[in-house]
Amino acid sequence: MNYILFFPVIAETVDELGQATQTVIDYSRQVFCDKKAIPQSEFFAGGQQGIKPAICLIVGKFDYQNETTVKFEGIVYSIYRKYETHDETIELYGEVRSGAH
């Protein structure tokens, strides 16, 4: 794997009503990854759902812990789809959303 991405470190707090909230502290958990071209079919399917695919990153199955965002090359992406492959890796499909941490 030729690139490095950063997963968020999240702090969970409980308010006086007992409601848990999660806050991204920073993007400091480094994971090796590969970058893959987004297939045309992904653009088509995403467009039907109002999603604008921006990136596909491949990480090891055991490195991914159901994060919803990832930082790659200084840009924060929202993960909208994941696909587990047969070779112990997961493809993460991301889009840039306004308001993403």
C-alpha cells in the first residue's frame, strides 16, 4: 500500500441528560492505503442518490473500524459506502461534504 490516510480519533461525552455525543478530536490514526479510480457505474449510481463520488481508498479489513469520515491528502471525506473484497481489504468510497469535520 502506497499512501497514508488518517482516521479520526473520537471522544464520547455524556451530558447531564445521559445523552452520548461524539466529537472528532483530530485525524491522527494513520493507516496505509491504496487509491483506486472510481468506476463509471459508481458515478451513475451515486448521481441517482444525490452523491458525488470523489475518492475510493483501499484499506486492510482490520484497520477499518466503521469510521464515517477519513482524511486523505489534507481533505476530509465522508464515507458513504464500503465494499469488502475477497482479499482482506475494504474499499471505502467517499465524497466531500460541506460541514464534514
